[in-house]
Amino acid sequence: MKSTAERAKLLIGGAWVAGGDTYQVTDKFSGEVIGEADRASSDQVAAAVAEARRSFETTRLDAYERFRLLQKASELIERRRQEFAETITAESGIPIADALNEATRAAQTLLLSAEEAKRLHGEIVPIDGAPGQSHRMALTIRVPRGVVCSITSFNSPLNVVAHKVGPALASGNTVVIKPAQATPFSAAKLCEILLEAGIPPGHVNLVQGPGAEIGGWLAENKDIAFYTFTGSTAVGKQLQRAVGLRPVALELGSIAGTIVCDDADLGRAAPRCAASAFRRAGQVCTSTQRLFVQEKIFDAFLDAFACATRQLKVGDPHDPATMVGPMISEREAGRAQEWIREAVSSGARLVAGGERTGALLQPTILTDVRPEMRVICQEIFAPVVSVIRFGDLDDVIAQFNATPFGLAAGVFTQDIMRAMSAARRLHVGIVHINEPSSSRVDLMPFAGVKDSGLGREGPKYAMREMTEERLITISLS
């Protein structure tokens, strides 16, 4: 039995089953109901975990089988790319052009995971370097942890799920997926693909419903060996406390920023920074929220940046020309607009944007902001950027680092010494030189520091998180 875009059921042990009740899912631009998703009960969550554990214990796939099945799943996503993109756009509001790219990236993420399945390895330990141990050999192997729980966010409803499920399966684990309540259909379609590719029933399970409720039941379940979570810092910290000593990978919040030095190529920097700030309506953890521009070029850059922003088409995400669509809800858009108004009333200057129609918030540029304003001291997760002038690079790096977060930074400069000095001193997990803060490529290691999370994403790196390193010694005499 297959799920459809009109009804996303629960997947437990290879069977699509109804939940205790359902909830409606809406098109984030039109507000129209596009379907229903089943809400899991506590018993169904427990059953999904039990099936994942049973499948882990009874059905082991070797590395080549894992490669072959994930490679096939990647090919199936490519064949259904348009269908996936339309689903992503409807349930999340991501413009269709970006949604098509997300479908392609998800296929690549599964292919990368497939390839890494054949390369997962341990190492030889030179134990004979210790006195009296010349008669022994030692090596490590990597073994799967067991049941992996994947809890994902709304802002990348397919590729973020693929970044968790692909590495989990590639490294020999089984999975229970909990997608964002607002965007259940992409995850359900991905599960369909995995089953069609031949992943054993029980290896992939799907439960849906309110995050606090379903997430709480998953955190309490002792049969889960590893948690991988993308979401807010507050919820990530709560999850970490709840699961105790069990390992987690947390991809959390951020106030990402980009630094534009006075020798930067403005023709390159301005449009890239505009895309980084406003793509996906600014609802990306690496979206440029703070844009630091050196005094000498501040006015010229601001003009170029505002011009690039005005060229971004805003509106219906189903239109292929649209670059900025709606936020995830009218409530969130209203919150962001209130932060903008609060900043302006306290002295910030509104350069562009600020208007809102329902969930559609116009790309907004602010200057003359102060450190205590919420638009720059908290994660706004909206199409809003504050442009801040600076004089000395040392001062701006100190200002950049003065938040609890540390995910990503961009630095535009043609001076390699200046670039590498900044990269060493910016307290973040990722620094992009001559690219803005949101410049992720799916094969790279992806992680933050401080309150932006722990653990690594990117198939190769996530697979090491999702496996245990076991030491084996052999006495030869």
C-alpha cells in the first residue's frame, strides 16, 4: 500500500498504517489544504522503534548491498524529480526552482551515502610500538549503533531527511524518521522510494505529529541508539538532556554572518549576499542575518546590495521565476515583521522591505542597528538582514564572535592573508572565502560550535557519528 500526497500515513515495519487521527497540511502560499497526515499515537511510536530494532537484529545488509540499494533510490528520486519538487513547494513554500535543486541534491546525498557505504573502514593500530607487544596485532572496525532516530526541520523537507537517513542506512543502521509537522509529504515520498529500491521492511519507519509530543516519546525510548536532529537550539538542548548518555548529532540555530572587506569584488559579493540572505525566505540556519561591510565601501556596497535585492522576484513559489516565497506560516511572518518594526522604532533605518501580505514578507534590509536589537541578537529565521559598517577587521571579528552561536561565516576579500587570518579567528564551524555564509555543498563536513550544535553532517562524516569504533587485538604467539 502506498501513501499519496493527499494522505501521508505512518510507515511501521514496511506497512503504511493510519494514525489515531489526522491533521491538515496547507499550501504555504495559498493557504489551501493540500492533504492530510496521520498523527502517531504513543503505541505507534513504540511500534515503529520496535520494528526498527527487530529489523536491525534480523536483517543485516553487507556494504555492497547497502551501496546498491541507495544508488537505486538515488536514481528513483531523479526520475521523480518534478513530482518531489512540486510537493516541496506546496508544503514548505520553497520556490519551485529551488525545490527542483533540492530534489537533485537529495538524490546526490543518497548517492554519496551509497558510495561511502563501500569506504567505511577502521584502521591498523601499531600496537607493536609498545614494549613487549611485538607478538600482537591490533585494528579497529566500525560497527553500526542500531536504531537511529531522525528528527528534521521544515525548511529543507527532503534533503535534510536524506542527510540523516542516507548515512544511517549506508552505515548499517535502521531508522525511525520524524519529519516536521508542517512538511510531512516529502519524507513520506522518500520512504516510498527507499522501499521501492528494496530497502528491507522495518529498516525505514516514519512517524508524524506534533514535535514536542512525538519527540518526547522518541527521546524516552531506550531502544534508540543514536539521535540526529535539525531544529532550534532550545529544542536541541532539551533533546540532549532527555536522552542522557546516548550519542546525538545536533544541527541547531545560528545568527550567521558575512564580512565584506574593502578590497572585495562588489560585483560578486552583492548578488551572492542577497541570495544568501533571502533564499528560502531567510529560513536557513546559514542565511546571512548580519552583513558586516567595511567603512570605505559601505555606501557603494549598500547600493549594489539593495539593487540585487530588488531584482529578486517575490511571490508565488509555484512560479518558476520566483526567488523568494512565503515563510512557513503567517504567524512566523508576523513575528519577524514585529521585530523589524521594533528595530525601526528604536533607531534602525529601513532600507528596503518590511511589508507583509499574509506569510509573504518582503526581503528586508536594515542599517544603523544596535547590538541589543532582536533583529541581530536573536535568530530571526526570516528574509531580514542587517548591514553593519566596520572599520578594523579585528574589531568586527570580535563582534562577529560575540553571540552564543557559531555555525557559518562568509568573508569577501582578495587578500589571502587577511582571509586566512579571519578564518582562524572566527569561532564558527564553517568559513567560506569569497562566498556568503550559506554556501553548503552536500559532500562537505557540516557542523557548528557553541550553541549551533555538535556532531557532523555530510554522508562520510555522519557515518562516523552513526557507528562505533571497536578495537580488536590478536595475539600471534
